Amino acid sequence: MTVKREYAFALLGGAVGAGLVLLAVRERWAQAVFTQPKPLGPQVVNVSGNDLVPLAGALALAALAGLAAVIATRGVVRRAAGVLLALFGAGAGAAIMTSVTAATVVSVAASKVGSPESAAASGSAGSTTGGATGGGSFVVSGSTGQAIMTGAPSSSARC
């Protein structure tokens, strides 16, 4: 294999790896189901990889920028950029493996629904009167949450 071909495969591998991480963090990784007091029904909140591990997406973007540095440099600086790319990949993998737990899913989902931005966007900010119900998302305090992880066997847990 020639040096140019190895270089092209290395660049392609780095771009594909960073692209896959970016695509993966955009997908739904889990759901949190909050059981609320009667007469309210359960509240289901989808949680994406970016909600759970924002560091992984940021490291993937940094890796894409690092690929540009590999292309633009030569010699020792190129090797240093390559080492940095490997560290970005290892960091993204470590971030994903250490921080995704059922308790994290429930916590992120509760804060996602309970944040002022989500309440304003969904129209649930403020109170309703006269028996009217708002169409927005909310989680009643004290509700029990159950995390349902996507793609893992026996992965639901109560928190």
C-alpha cells in the first residue's frame, strides 16, 4: 500500500468516525417515563445522546476540525494532530461509556421538561384556570421515573 493511499484511508476513517458519532448523538438513546398521580397520565420524555453526553458531539466536531489540521500540516505537526485526533476519539468513547446510566437519563429528562426554555416552547409556562388543561409537557414533583434505554438488554430501571 502506498503512503498516499494510507493517508487517504486515515483521513476517510477519521471523517467517517466523527460523522458516525455526530449522527449517533442526534438519535434517541433513551426514554424516561414518569408515573404521575391520578388523574394525570404518564409523561414520556425522549432523551437524545446529545442530551446525555454533549461532550461526545463536541469532540466529534473537534475531530473534524483536527482532520483539516492534518491536511494543512506536514511532519511533526501532522503527527501531533493525529495523536490529538486519537485522543478526541478516546475521549468521546470514554464520555459515552462512563456517564450514561438510568439515573442520568431520568435526571436529564426531568430537567429537560422542567427547564424554562422547554416550558416556554411548549406553551406550558404559567398556570391554567377553570379546569383547562395545557398542552405542554410537565413532570409533577415527586413523580417516579423509569428509564428505558435503547439498544441495551434488560435496560429499564426505576429511580
